Amino acid sequence: MSKSLPGTLFRNTLDRLVGHLGLTEQVGEGGGPWMPLVSQLPMVQGEVGNVRLFTGDPLFRVVTCSLAVEPIQLDSHMLFAFTPGNSAIPHFTLDSVQAGEHFAFHLDLIPRLDLGSNLAYMDEAFTPLTEVFEQGSAIEGLSMAHLSPRQNAIMSPWMLAKRATEEAFSSIEATVEAYQQHWFALLETGISAQARAGISDEALQARNLANKRIIFDPAVDPVWARITPMIGEDAVAAQRALLIGEDE
């Protein structure tokens, strides 16, 4: 994996995020990433990745996880940018992965209200993504990723979760940036009172925490079972705790 296409997409997206919002990285021991990920595999020694943490207004936190395990040909990068618990602005997420010769990505804005009962919210936060969603979906060389109905249900209908050829993966950054720029605009303008539909801060916080507990539940997302042998149960537990954010 001399040239990391997933790593490049991830870094470009993270750099836009940190630069646009002026975020600050919260470092770990020795001034490095918040948490190094150390291999638990017998054939691999030492660090195989890291978890990074960024904070700054108007977000709650940004959490990233990168894993590069050469012997099993894994190059994986995850980014979650969380808005505050009492905000109706969606969270932003990108997964960028190469496993062997196969590429995949997951791009979404995660709803903070029920889309099925809040049309004004859906039209304000998500409907403007429809054209770029359709254009991104039409890129030649993309195919559907294997997600369960439960996983689909906790994300948005504008989610792009795709497997990709190398050529197709090289073509998706414009789609990722368009999603991110729309999200930046939402951060700038906020969600209108009409679209928020009178939902209280307390109700938003409760739904947000319940939603994140499901998104990062090992019984829902099989990725946790796959990475636990690589980095160990303690590292997985610490990463899940950071993502769920019970301390918010």
C-alpha cells in the first residue's frame, strides 16, 4: 500500500474540517495522537494506527480512527464530526477503506430528528443533497456495500455506502467535498425554528445519545468484532466511549 487513496481522501476531508472551523487537536501522552492503537496480532508488532480527537466551536468533538495493517492489507480511516447534543444540525461522517485490492467508503450526514415525521427538517437539512447524491451514486465502478437494514435505518437515506473500483474511488472526492460544504453551510446558518418543530434541547440530547449508542453498538455494527482482535478490547472500549460521548 505504497499509495494510500483512502488515507489521502481522509486527510483532505479532515484538513478542510480543521481549517474551516479552526479546531484544536487534543493530544495524548508525549504530544502525540489522543490514543495510539497497538497491534494485538501475533504477526504484527507495535503501533498500527491511532485515534485522534479535535474540539472547537461549533462542534462537540471530532473523532478519527486510522488503521494500517500491512500484513492483512488493511488501510482504514474513519471520521465522525459531532455537533452538540442539543443541536438539530446533523453529524458528518466519512469512512475511507482499502482491504486488499478492494475499496469502500461510507459518507453521510446523520439525522438528529426523525425524518419520517419532520418534513421541513428533511427538506432543510437533506433534500439539498439529492442532486449530488444521485451524481455520486452514478459514478461508474461503484456498487452497494453490504449493510444490514438496521444499519441503514439509523443513518440517512442520503447515505452513500459503496464498494468501489480504484478508478471509482479516485473520483469520489468531489462528492465528499460537496456533502461537507453543505454541512458547513448548515453549521453557519443553523436549523430554523420551523424545521426544528418545537423539539426541546432535552429531547434532542436524549435522541442523540440513544442514536449514538445504537450506531456504535457491536451488536449492530460488525466492524467492532473485526477490529477487536487487531487492537484489543480495551482500545475498542475507549474508542466507543469517545464516539458515544456519554460525558457530553
